[in-house]
Amino acid sequence: MADLLKRYDSMTKIHDRLSCWVNVLDEKGNVISWNKAAEQISGYQRQEVLGHGKIWEWLYPDPQYHKEVFSKAMEIIRGKSVQNLETTIVTKDGRKRIISWQSNNLVDDKGRVKGSVALGADVTDQKAMDEQTRLQEKMEGMARLSGNIAHTFNNTFSIIQGYVELVLERMDYNAPGREDLLEIVEAVERGSALTNQLLAFSKHQILEPISIDLNQIISAMGQVLHRALGDKIQLIQNLDPRLPTIQADPNQIQQVILNLALNAREEMPEGGKFSLSTALSQIEYAHIRAHPFVSPGEYILLTASDSGQGISPRLKEIIFEPFLTTRADRAGLLLSTVYGIVNQHNGYIWVESESGKGTAYLVYLPVSGKPAQMPAPKKDGPELPKGSEAILLVEDDDYMRTLAVRVLRNLGYTVIESGNPIEALQILKQYPKPVNLLLSDVEMPQMNGAQLAEQSLKIRPNLKVLYFSGYSLAYLVDKKILKPDSPLLAKPFSLRSLSQKVREILNKKK
């Protein structure tokens, strides 16, 4: 007996040195060994569990789930080993943990089963990281698809808007049919707004970031938010006055706040409370275990919370997907637009919610700390700026190229057009007169706009360059297509924006 106890004590010490859960059971399922890792993971001490099998009822309190796990245990006792069996236990303090088991029988010299030994690894954190990675990859795939769709539609909207504006430029203000054309322009603008939301989700939106005070943005939106929320919803603001600035596009941040308010209104049709709060927050390295794509550091935390019914765990997983809505009269782009804008600003957004207890959206935006700036007002002159310089226009879309050529020639420019980069390079070599500007699409077959510009400058070193694209500069820089200081005209563009940008580039000293 003394020898047996000595061997048991030695085995216990060995098991306690292991980082994984180890328990030994007899043939009736009673615990005869329970190591320190099992104590730490489950919360149950060795003296609480030895000599009986009640622990399995404690770890698996749901009767149906307990029955399923027990049937697996019976398979082990009947001689079947178990590899990578995963079960969800409830710890002593009520937390749920996922355990991956490896189990084998203990048999005597006659081959009879006398018990089993099980090794368990707590894979809860790894599962959470895997799920975060899966969701991130899913959202990235949807973002790429949304960006491609929006890019295609932006070309079409540019063409429609351009030709309508050409007609309006020549039309008298009282001419019949002018109102109809203005309706077309308005419809195009609505369509462009939709594609801009898709671009925001895909992180391809054109941004104009400056150093801004988030509290000032929220305070200035007071009336807009009250109108958006309606009379039944109370707006509460709790803004930390000591906030540093953030580097962001003020218009896009306003869109984030407005969309969160509109989403809250949808969640509270009978009324309630909508709260906006700001605070300085630190994301520690510990957060990265649950959120592997997060960079630690100082952030401004904007929390938007409502007193609605909350959302289910399943809905939380897909809440930022485009076109997800509980309302038939909504496009379902409110939260997906928020997601895209926040991510494009190198921030993060998480959702916290319990059924019946409302929902909180936590938006983290990186601290800038630079002095706050005011956005420059945009003024349109009475006439479109004109010129007489020579422009080489390179665009592989025939309809877009034809429109741009027509607009620029109407403004007085000499335009040489090309449908592909190889042909454009030949033109630069052979054209007998000076060429002042290369106006090129970015995404083209054979070579992109930046590669074309590099080759073109070898032929004509004094050539000025302007790109146009439906993708944002930040996206094109991230893809290593353009440089951060590359001049870019965003699609869809109006006649005024095209004429102003062309004139701006031509007026710059080389």
C-alpha cells in the first residue's frame, strides 16, 4: 500500500508540472487524479473532485449537452480512444471555456478497462483568434467585391453626368426639358452617394484628412442629430474635454456619427435614449489576443449606445455586412459604411450587446495630437477654367475617354487621346509639338498609370501628370501603385472638378 501511495504521489507531481489539463478516472468515471492545470482552468480544486464523478455534472450543467458528452465517455470506456474531441465546459465562476481532449483507456494485464486518462488543452483564446481571422477575411473579400462594383458604376455615372452637364452648359435656363435633365443629374448624384457608401465599406473612399477635434464635430452636429433621431429619442452627450486631436476627414467622421444615430433610430422605433461619449483610451497588448489585427497604442474612443432591444450573438457576427437591415425601406449600408470609414482611418469598431439591454458601438480612432484645423471652404467660380495647352489623355474605357476629350476640347485644350499605355508612349515619341500634361487613368491593362507616367517622363521630362481613378489615393498608395503626393482626380467627376484640377496641375511649377 505504501508503495502504491508513493507511486501515486510521484505521478501527481509529474502531472502537476504539465501545462495541460490531466485527469485520471476509474472505470465508473470517478476522479482519481486531477492536476494543477485542471484546477486553474476549471476553477475546481483537487479535494473538491477526487473520489466521485459529480464534476461532470458541474462542468456540463445542461442535461442534453451532458448526455452527449457522457455518450462520448462511454465510447472511451468501451475501448475507443478519442483524439481532438472539443467540449465546452462551464467553469466554477460561470465562464465558458472550450477544451480539446486527447483520451486513452487504462487497461490491466488481462486487457480489461480499469479507467481512462484524459489530457485537455484550453483552446478558447485560439478559437476566438481563428474566428476573428475568419471574419476579417470574409469582410475583406466582401470589401473587394463592393469596391469593384462601385468602381464600375462610378465610370458609368461619370459618363451620364458628364454628357448631361455638357447639354446644360449650352442650354438656356428657361429652355424646355432643363428640369428633366436636372432630375437626371439628381438621380446620378443619388446613385453616386450609394456607390460612395460601397467605396467607404471597401476602404476605397476618397479622404481629405486634417487634424480635427472630435468633440467639436459632435457638438456642431447637435441639430442634425436631433432631426435624425426624432422626437421620441433623447440625445445624451458625455464628451471628455481633454481629448487630443485625431487625423481624419471631418465629412467622413460626421457620416460615421450620423449613421450610428440613424441605426439607433431603427433599433428604437418606440423611442429611447441615444448616447455619444468620448474618452482617451489605451489599447494594450492584451487586447491583441482577442483582436489579432489591432495595433496597441493611444486612441480616442467614441462610444455610441442605444437603449434598444439589443442584438443576438449571431447578428453581431454579420452586423457590418453591406445590405444587412431589419427594415425593408433601408439600403442596409449604415453600419457597413461606418465600418469602412473607421477602418480607412486606421481605426477599429467593435459592438457590445445583450438581448434586452441595448447596443454599444465602440469606435477607436488613432490619436494625432496636432493642432486642430478647420476644413477649407470649397468655392465654385462662375465660369469653368479654360486653357490652350496640349493634353495627352489615356483611358481604356472608350465612353469615358470620349466624354473627357469632348469636355477638354470645349475648354480650349488640344487633346491627343489614346486607349492604351503602349500607344500613348508611341504618341509621345512621335508627336511633333510640346505636350504639357499626361492625364491618365490608373487601372489599365498592359501597365498602370504610374508605370506609364514613369516611362513618359523619360521621353518628355517636363511633362506634368494627373491621374484619375474611382479608388482613393490611400488605397492606391497602400497597393504601391501611386505615391502619397500623386495628384489624383476622383471619379465620378463633374465638368467643374475636371476643369479645375487640370488647370491646377498645369499652373503648378515643375
